[in-house]
Amino acid sequence: MGIEIERKFLLHHDAWNKLVKPVGKSLRQGYILNDPAKTIRVRIAETKAWLTIKGITLGASRLEYEYEIPLEEAKELLDNFSEGELDKIRYEIDYQGKTWEVDVFSGDNDGLIVAEIELLSEDEDFECPEWIGVEVTGDKRYYNASLTTYPFKDWTA
Amino acid sequence: MGIEIERKFLLHHDAWNKLVKPVGKSLRQGYILNDPAKTIRVRIAETKAWLTIKGITLGASRLEYEYEIPLEEAKELLDNFSEGELDKIRYEIDYQGKTWEVDVFSGDNDGLIVAEIELLSEDEDFECPEWIGVEVTGDKRYYNASLTTYPFKDWTA
């Protein structure tokens, strides 16, 4: 169990593109349950996979339960039970003692880049690197679960 | 992963009550997702717990994925995410080389007793003990997921 507290930001793409980055990790994920009150996600990160249950977001916090599952079963769960999928490359960037997770989306969410920082409390202070832009914590359109049903490509269409 | 193939029967209660039974196991379970196409169940059996994802039933078969999870997390998942719960005592009875699982329900399903036998194929032959009554495989009212929302006490009300 855990309470997940995180804040989410858009990026200044020019500054991000100029950054020398570590190697990213390819993530494939889908939702077995995609409901405002709870989500059940299956995520594959290369050779490992997880099943994650998350509660409703209150402020920047939500309940989260995560279980590692066999890779082959994760593929079957996505194939049989998921209603939409996301693909993205995740970069982990250390900055001033904290780790930023930057997701570069592809497919129907191509062009979207989002950075998240996990905090120990909702009022924890942290420094933003120069490539961090406007905050979008709490904006439901940026929820990964929403991006499977209302992807970035449709936002300005 | 597995394909679960099982058949379900009601019991002759008199014959069942006369049977000398092994000690039963107390089960508490609820559904995080309860939908005709898929269910996600949390089950606590005394000191152990599991998260189980099942697909739609076709004949006597369905896809099933089961993961053991920590007991405390199972309790939190039931408290936070389940919309209805079932309590029952499960007896495992060996008969002619097969194991029957007999569930004696309590609470809103008090009075209901159901026996299940897991098979290797849909046409596998097996012997029924004398306390086995009419078959109810495929009758949706007897699905455990249904019994949380439409319990036995309401059937004849």
C-alpha cells in the first residue's frame, strides 16, 4: 500500500530537447478498469510488468497498490481485458536531490511530454529544472487513464 | 494464466448435513470490478489473500489470473474499493479422485450452499456424491459476483 503524492508539469520542449538525457525506458500500459473512482492498470516496462490499483485523486494524493506480475500474463491481460493502450518512453532525471519522471508519449498522444515528481508530502518544496513548464496536477485530461480514451491528437481537432 | 473449467451444483441439504466433513475455511471476498465481461476479486482466506482477474464465462470455461497479495493490503482493497462482499465457509471434499469445493454462504446469502468441481476439459466425466443436486453451471444468479449485488435472501422476496 501507499499514498502516492505527485505533481505533474508540462515541459518547455526546446529546453528539454537540448538536455543530455539518460537512456529512456519503453513503457506499454493499458487499463482493465478505467473509472473516475479507481483504475486498474497493467504496465509493461521492457521485461518486467506490474498490476496497479489506484484510487481517486484528492489534491495531489491517491491510494496506490502495485504488484509485479509475469510478463506473459501482462501481455495476455492487455490483449484480453484492456480497452485502450498507451505507449511512451520514460526518462528518469535526477535534479537537486529529487527524481523527475518525464514521459514522452507516442501513437495517438504523440507530441505530448509530461514530467512528474513524487513527493513525501503535498507541501514539500522542490526545485524545478529550467525545462519544467506549467503545472497540470489535477487536470484530468493529462491522467494517463484519460489519455487512452481521449488522446492528445484529438484535443485541438 | 489459466483457463478455468468448472461445473456448479446445488446440494441435497439433508444428505450434506449428515456428511462427516473436514474443517472448513472461512472466506471473505469482494469485487473491485464486477462487470459481465470481467471481474476483479479480492479474497481473504484466513491469513492469506489473492487478487483474481476473471474473464467472461463461455460454457463452463473462463480465463483466470490469480496473484497472492499481502493480507493487510487485501483488507484495505476490500474496505476502499469493493462494492459488495460475500462471506462463506468453504469445505474441500475428495470423492472418486476429484475434489469438490462446497461453499456454505452466510449473511445475505444465508441458506445457499453450492458445490463446484474443477475439470481438465468441458467433457470430462466425473462421479457425483449422493449430496449433489441439480446443476446450475451458467446460471448467472449463482455467480459469486452476482451474489454480492443480488443476494439469495432477495430471490424469493
